[in-house]
Amino acid sequence: MDAKSLQQLLKRDTKSKACPFAQTNTHGQSKRQIGFDPVAQRVSTTGKYAWKAPNLEAGDKRGPCPGLNALANHGYIPHNGIAPATTLIQALAYGMALDLATFLAVYGTVFNGDALSLTPGYSIGGPANIGLLGGALSGTGTSRTPSGLSGSHNNYEGDTSATRGDQYLFGNNDLLQIPFFQQYYDALLENTPAPQQYSALFRFRQSRFNYSIENNPYFFFPQFAGVLVAPAGFAFPPAMMSNHSAQYPQGYLDKETFKSFFAVTGKSGKFKYQPGYERIPDNWYKRAVGTEYSIPAFLLDVLEYARQDPRLLSVGGNTGTPNSFTGIDITALTKGVFNGATLAQGNNLQCFIFQLIQAEAPGVLTGLYSDLTKALQPLTDSISGALGGLGCPQLMGLDDSLYEKYPGYKKHPVGL
């Protein structure tokens, strides 16, 4: 689909109303009784959606997101891993709601792809060379080869991931690290509904945060790649990779399913990882129709952990040595509009993160597009949809000089 189709989807999303927080509980499951429909919820892994190994040597792209890698391997998005934003939005195989799917696709396109292409989109892995979107990725206003998700450190993917390593410590942030996967695997409760599985992962999430503080002198925890995206690695698997059934209508992430989605084989203690080989299991059923995982539902999951450990909402990082984590004064950063002590209240977190993204985007992307205003329009539209009706206090500016004391802030390959 082309740029016009993307704009139509954005208008549709802007008009939709986010589900009120009061009407959802953990993982966005409605308070009404959740049913199970084996026809509507079954996800095909046969025919045109049969699994096919990526040809990485020939240029197929796979990256840090196991869900996107699996979608490419099954043909729900292009097998080469270079996906138009509209395709990403519509590939809702995991039961992701339109608001969340739209924002993530648009954000990746603007920051790590080509928002001015005739077919806006991005690579789910490394840099996408000229012409990989049917010849429409080049010559339309970008001044560089788009980095893709594998080159998105600190603007999309970041430190303290559930299963990936910190960029500075491991030299990449897209390859699964077996020791971290093992910890996640061990922390997964068996024979337990997915929402309770997520709740039980809190100590693991806390340990990964502590690991970065204790080992990475350049650990940096920004508002999007840190506060918002890092917890997705803990929330998304139970929320959108768990298998659903009459017994577990809210889903249950069994350990074999978990391994399949993360391209891991073998027995516990002797796991093997094959990058890019993520697979949707056969006989797999997504979330019930009407309970798709939305932005409000995801933020409820983020806040569940943050209320137990407020550091998980702290934009900040280490200042050049391990164990030197210092949070930014949110009031100073936002010139008095937001207060770090109240981010967990009401809609404050959603208002803060999305407005900060919008305020920082022009500076981050300066020089990367010939028409920056046009390139940012899809992001502006998506954020307007995410914040519509929330009554957010208006962020009029920010003091980004406060980031300068964090050496990890400058260690990101934006535009490379």
C-alpha cells in the first residue's frame, strides 16, 4: 500500500476512542466474561502462511523483535523483512489493537525507515538498501540509508531488554542472549493464565534493570526506548504470544510456545538459538476478538511494575560508571508541566511519553529528511489519536541539556 493508504489508516485511528482505563484490567482483558472462538482466533501456519526460513545471506532482514521476525517468516509481512507501514499495521496476527499497531509502525517508519517514500516503511532488521520497497524507498527525501530496527538503539530499541543485551556490553542489541532467555524461561509460571504469568515476571524484570545499572557504565533509559519499549519485552509475550483455549481464554504462555517464538530449541540448560528463525507454533490461537491489546492496556501493564519499583519510570541512566544511575528531574525537563512523582497517576504517563516524543522528534531527525514537516506528519497524526480526549497538560518545550550528563545518551546510531 502507498502513502495515501497510510494516511487513511491514521485518520481511522485518530477517530477511534481509546478504551478508558477503568474498563480494563491486567493485559487489557475486559471485565466481562472472555469467550473462546476456535475459528476466529486460530492463526494459520499453513499454505501461504507456512513457515519459511529466512535467507540472511541473500539480504533477508531479521532483527530484535521476535514477533516481527515470526510474521516475516510466515508471510504476514514481506519475507525479506522490509515492510510497508500499512502492512505492519494490518498484520494483527497477535491480537494487537489498531492504536498500538499504528503508533509502533509509524514510529519505526519515521525514525528508522523512510516516511517520505511512495511506500513508507522500514526494515525489521538492519539497514535497508535502496529499492528494497519495490524501488520506492530511495530518492524521496531521506539523506541516508534507513537504519532499520537493528540500528535503532536509544530511539526504538534500548538497554535493559528482557532477552537482548545492552548495546555497549554486547556490541549489539538485536541478538538473543541465552542466559537472559533462560532467566525468563525459569520465571514463567506453568499452568497459569497469562495475566498472572506477567505479574510473576516482575522480579525478573527488576533483575534485568539492576543488571544494566550494575554492569553498563553507559546505560541510558530514555522515555520511549526505556520507559515504554523496554517493558514490552516482558509484557508482549504473555499478552500476545500466549496460546488461547477454552481452558485459558485469557491465554497461557507455555514454555514450548515461548521457545518457538524466540527461535530457541533444546532442553532447559542446553538451549540453542538460531537468529531469525522465530516461528508461530501450529495450532496457535490469538486473543479473543474484542480484547485486542491496546495502548491503555499496555500502559496498565507498565504501571503495574512501576508501582512496585518507581525507578522503572525514571528517565535517566548511569553517568559513566556502573552503579551511578541518576534520574532526570522531570519537572525541570518539561519546564514544570509534569512531575516525576505523579507520572503513575491517571493519564499522566501516556501524556508525558507521547508529548515528549513529539517535542524531541524534530531535533533528533534534523538533517535526515528534505521535508521534515511532511516526514513528521504521520507521527503527529498518530500521537494526536493516542492523546485524543485525555485532557493532557500541554508541553510547550523541554530542556534537553539535562541529557548531556549521560554518556550513553550519545551512544546511538540514529541516521547511520
